[in-house]
Amino acid sequence: MIEFGHGTHVGLRRTRNEDTYYADPDLGLFLVADGMGGHQHGEVAAALARDAVVEQIRLGQPLHDAVRLAAEQLEQHAYRRRDTLPMGTTLAALHLHDEAYDVAWVGDSRIYQLAGEFHLISHDHSLVQELVNAGRLDPELAARHPQRNVLTQALGITAAGQLHIGVAGGQQRPGHAFLLCTDGLTDGLDTASLAGLVQRSDLAAQECVDHLLLAGLDAGGNDNLTAILIRLR
């Protein structure tokens, strides 16, 4: 059995919500996307990527291939428009199937897992994360680095042939949970704050998501915020 909660908020500093998400327990697919680009380009990019992944999963494609095909479609759409403005999006997705799970991500939207302990599965495709990996930046300083939102990978901006799609997977277990969210949430809340809410067994999944979004707004709400919490029963 799957219990899930979902929600998005424009935040306190933006006039447009360029985040989108999808949650379908029957298909076993959950994803968040954070679009980027001016003049509604971010909204369009996120929606195109979302719809392309959904379509490919319905056709039986593995999650990694579905994300790759979504990137190709977005790249082709941008090329046909011949627009000088960027049209890109992050993506973080979970696919539950055959007692297993697969996750895939591009950019800095994140996937956390609660499996005994609450931990981050994904790793950001960002300049700051590369500096941390290279030992040139203390991880404790990464969250406050002025270039923390500079991405090294994004659908529609990184050429599809050069795109690095992060992937992981494992077996589904009752009691496990997954949190998918955009950086509007994680910019304001650290891992301990996220864990404190996700681990609240006295709250339904939807209540947890509502509290997460409110906490993100209380922390500043500088960007769009989106979250999906999936619990396996």
C-alpha cells in the first residue's frame, strides 16, 4: 500500500511558479521538476519533461530511459523554437514497480529516503557539489555558498548526449518513505529539519507535506517550493 502527500507553493519572493510535479500511485510514478528560463520558459520546460516521462513510463520504458527521452524531446522543442532564452528544468523521479524502486535525477531537485535513518539518495548536479567532491569546499559551507544554485546539469540545457542522469534503486520495504523536493525547500531547511517532519508518525503524509511547505515559507520562501512524500505500508 502507498500513502502519499503532495503540494507546491510559489513562495514569498516569486510571482510565477516554475515548479511542477506528478504523483500517481497506480503507475507507481512520482516526480518533481524545477523549470528555469524567462517568459514562462521554465514552466513550459518542466511541464514538457514531466509529461514526457509519464508517457514513457506508461509505455513500459525504464525510468533512466524515460528521463533520457524526455531530455531529447525538450532539446528538440527548444531547437524548433530557435529562442535565445534558456529552457531547462531539473527532475527528480521515483518509480515503484515489481516490489522494487528506481530513482533518477538531474540538477538539484532532491530525493531523500527514510529507511531506518533519513538520508539523501541523490547528489546535486551543481558547481558547489563539484567543489565539495573535489575537496575544495567544506560541506558545512555549501548551503551558504553564493553559487549554490549554479547547475552543471539540466534537461533542455545540457545536450542530451552529454547528460548525466543520476540513478539508484533497491527493494521496496514496508515502513520505508521517500521525499522528493525542489531546492526551494532545501535552501531553507537542513536535513535534520526535513527528517524531523518526515519521521512524524502522528501525521498523515499530506499533513507532513503541508508542514514542510509551511516550514519552508517560514525559513524565507525565497523560491518556489514543491514536495511529495511517499510512504510504503
